[in-house]
Amino acid sequence: MVILGIDTSCDDTSIALLREGPEILSNVVSSQVELHSPFGGIVPELASRKHVELIDRIYERALSDAHAALDEIECIAVTNGPGLIGSLLVGLMFAKGLYLSTSTPMVAVNHIEAHAMSIFLEQQPVFPFIALIVSGGHTVLLLFEEPCRYRLIGSTRDDAAGEAFDKIAKYLGLGYPGGRAIEEIAAAGQPDAIPFPRPMLDENNYDFSFSGLKTAFINRVKKHGITESSRPDLLASFQEAICDVLCRKTIKAARDHGVNSIVVGGGVASNGRLRALFSEWANREKISVLLPSRDLCTDNAAMVAITGSFYAERNLFSPETVRGFSRMARG
Ligand code: KG4
Ligand code: ZN
């Protein structure tokens, strides 16, 4: 089966073609970073207008990169939430247009679930597993019992992990998005130089909170200042606090649920320190931790296509009336 994946949930217009196997035939991602970076964050109205402008061309490119034609597509998988509603609707309406004109079955895909399932593009985790999804908009823990069946067991109460990186990068004038810039500067610093708080670590739940940590960072800078030479230690310690909490709470969720397998996804999962910490924890705790390669951690439509394939296998298709949604409900 050849599946067309479409993702316009945020600021990337992405369309992919995937052959079951899986084999990624094409995975075109058009980033809007340059458009939004002068504003230090995503401007939703600009994002949706850009998707409208680009989506036809991205679709054509995805087909030509894959050397495929429309009549070879056997399933359309499209993100319908969560995300920016104006952006989501561009991809969803495009998918519905294809569906209505070709009668190709359509699957509406949850973007967060797609980040978790992106691992199946490269590896075969065993069910059940705990998925930690860390992106610019979300920090959630999901318990996957089997494909297409999962439960939200924890989420952030305020900022997402990526948002905390982005806000501190903006505060320091490092540009947008800020995760990668912070990681690069932090590489020259000591992660234990400053004992930043580990929010919600001792609480008996699987929720996160990063807003207080961001305030602790800003207060520290206001009190002691920041120089070229102190910046790496400050950022390494800030990054460590985020990664430490993410790892510990995910391991706890796995232990508490008697699960021996963890999957990590989302843009922040491309962070080298987070990847290294998870690998240390995996060895120590004798638990399997799987992460997609870095370019499949950030938003892409191949992850939507692979998620769609699991639904298609089970004949779980969506009607033309399927709607977009901006927020993920707590299960
Ligand atoms: O999954 P994604 O591409 O888009 C959303 O669905 O939000 O994630 C983007 C987020 C941004 O907040 C960005 O700063 C963060 O992922 N990010 C990183 C790194 N690369 C991207 N955070 C920390 N370290 C990185 N290397
Ligand atoms: Zn995402």
C-alpha cells in the first residue's frame, strides 16, 4: 500500500509518500522558520496563509520525489489536531479535496500520536510502551497498549519543554526556534554548574511544569548577570534540568505501569543531551529506550503516513465530516 501523509499542524508544510514495509518514498518538509523568526515565535495567521500558498507545490514535489502518480495512492493520512487550527484546516481541506475527487480512503491522524509512531519508520518497538512526546507545543506521556490504542497519562501544566527552550532563547536573543541554539552553546558548559530546580519531580503523577524553571533562569540572570563566559554553564544547567526531569518522570511512568519499553519523539527528542541521558537510564534500568533519528523527531509527514497505515490495516477510516481540533483531551 502507498500512503500519502499530510501535516500542516504548525509552521511546517509537509507531505510524504510511504510504501508499506515501510519505505519512505518522499518526505518533503517546507519550514517557515524564516517567516516567523523576526517575531520570536509563530504568528498563526501568517502560518496558515503560508500553508495555503505552499501546499500545492509541496504536494507536487512529494509526488515527483517519489516518482509516483495520484492513482497509485491508496490511502490519505492527514493530521487533524492538535495544533494551530487555521494551519490544520489547510492540510485537512486539501486531504478532503483529494478524498472527494478520488474516493481514496482517508485517515485523520493525531499529531502527537504520529510523533510517537514515527519510531516505526525505522524500528519495531514492542507493545506496550510509554511514549514521551516533547515538542514546541506539547510535553505528554502516553501509554500505548497496541497500535491505535493509547491513553494520555501525563502532560505539562504550563509550558511545553520546547517552549521553555524557545522562550529562554528569545530572552537571550538567540533566535527562534531556540532548542538547537541552546544545545550548541550548552555543549561547552557544565550541566551541574547551577542547581536549577527539578519541577514536579517528587510529585506522584506524570505531569510536568517548565514555567517556573524558566522564571528561575531569568531571575538568576537578573541577579548575577550573564557573560560570554558564564553563558555555557547557565544554559548547560538549564538544559540539564529539563532533560533530567523528562527522563526521570518517563522512567517512573514505565516502572509504575510495568512497561519495559519507552519511545521518545518530538522536536526536543533531537537534543543530544536528552538522547545521552535516556541511553544512560536505559542501561542502568535495563529498559529499552528507542528514539527516531534526529530529522524524524521534528515535524514531518512520513510520521503521519505511518500512523495512518496502522489505521488503514484495521479499516479505521475517517468520514469526510471529520473536523480539526486544537487541543488534546486528557484521557
Ligand atoms: O516537533 P516539532 O518540530 O514541532 C512541534 O510540534 O512543536 O518541535 C519543535 C520544538 C521547538 O520548540 C524547538 O526549539 C525544539 O523542538 N527543538 C529542540 C532541539 N531541536 C528542536 N529542543 C532542544 N534541543 C534541540 N536540539
Ligand atoms: Zn510536532
